[in-house]
Amino acid sequence: MATINPLRRRRPSALVVAVATLTVAFLAVPIIGLLTKASWSTLWADLTTPLAIDALRLSLVCSLWATGLSLVFGLPLAWVLARTHFPGRNLVRALTILPMVLPPVVGGVALLLAFGRDGILGRPLFDWFGIQMTFSTAGAVMAETFVAMPFLIITVEAALRSLDGRYEEAAANLGAGRWTTFRRVTLPMVSSSLIAGAALTWARALGEFGATITFAGDIQGRTQTLPLAVYLALQQNEQVAIALSLALLAVSIVVLVALRGRWLGAIRS
């Protein structure tokens, strides 16, 4: 008969429960405040104002582009970090994770100094090709990709590192090439983590504020995504700001429920 760890059955002290309750209250009260201040009777009208519609449309476009770019460029990097050993791998991984802990405004400043009109890459892009990333939808996509891609990379890398390599070896022994093995064996086995990483990436891109406003600006219909519209509406029409906030809150809840903690396991790995 399996023994039960007595530590799991031990009840927490009253002090621990009290502090935990205060913590939950601290986290829940702002959400409750948002829900109670919302004008539910005019919610649809608030979500269909020109400001809200432009922000919703642009946020959907930019976040989907950021997710797609993260898949295209992040998946190969995750594979390299998980499956190869090379000098400086830890440094590369640290650079990959850095946007997750870097203040978004600092990320926006870094992007500005790199890809702005006077940036180290932005100047030749503008002088030679006439490409300007700042104050453009492409700039908003770049800012969202910069801050969101790490979520995809660390999730997929963790899944690849925990994958049983014997399946891939068996496929190789049966004559499958690298691409066939990856497409028919590796990718299906990490598909759930890939979906989880993509969902987190999309949610993070959808909620990005600091890097976007710093690098791309706040132009309605061009760079003004939902978080930027919330900030502007809060100064002009509070109910529109609350309605847009509720939309972002709903997306966040849906993503968290759908993932069911998979990304936490990926980070622990």
C-alpha cells in the first residue's frame, strides 16, 4: 500500500491562511472594481465606437502577425537551444528570455535605437530602401513580436528537451530524413506545447503597451492597439476604457483556462 506523505495532509496555520486570503483579496479586488464599474447596459455601444473598433481591428492584426513571426523564427531557435550544444548557448538563452523581464518601455527604447530613423539598422533601412519602422503598423508588430516571442521559445524548448529521443532515433533507423522525422514524429509530439506557446505569445502581444507606444507611437488606425486605446479613452471616456479593459480581461481568462498550467510546467523544465 502506498504511503501518504504526512506533509501533504498537514493543514496550514491560521496565520498562513490569513495572509493567503489577504493576497487573494489584493489580486481580486481590482478585477471586482473593474466589473462593478462597468456599464453593462452600454457595453456593446462602448465596444463599437470608432476608437474601439479601430483598436480591436489593429490589435487582432498585429497580434496575429506577431504570433506568426514568433512561430517562424522562434521555433528554429527553440530547436537549436534544446538539441545542440555550442559555445555561448547560455548567453543566447539569456538574451532570448531577457524581453520577458525587461521593462517594456526599455524594450521600446532599445528598438528605437536599433530600428528608428537614426538607429544602427533603421538609418540604412530608411536611406537605402525608404523603410521606416517607427510610427507604422509594421513597427507595432515588431514591438509585439519582441516582447512576446520568448514565451513561445521557452515553452517549445522545454517540450523538446523533455521529449523521448528514442522515437526520433527509430524513425531515422527506418530511413526517415531529418525533415520527415521532424514533421511526422517530433512536431506531433510537441504540438500541445507549441499550441500553448502560441496562445501565450498571442495573449502577450495583444496586451503589449510600453514597447509599442515607445517605438511605434499612438496613432489611431495605424499603431493604436487595445492597451493604447484604453489609456487614451481613460482620459476622455471612462466607460469605453472599461469596456476595452473587459475585452482584454476576457481574452486573458480564456487563454489561462485553455492552457491549464502547461506553460508553468514548461518554465519549471
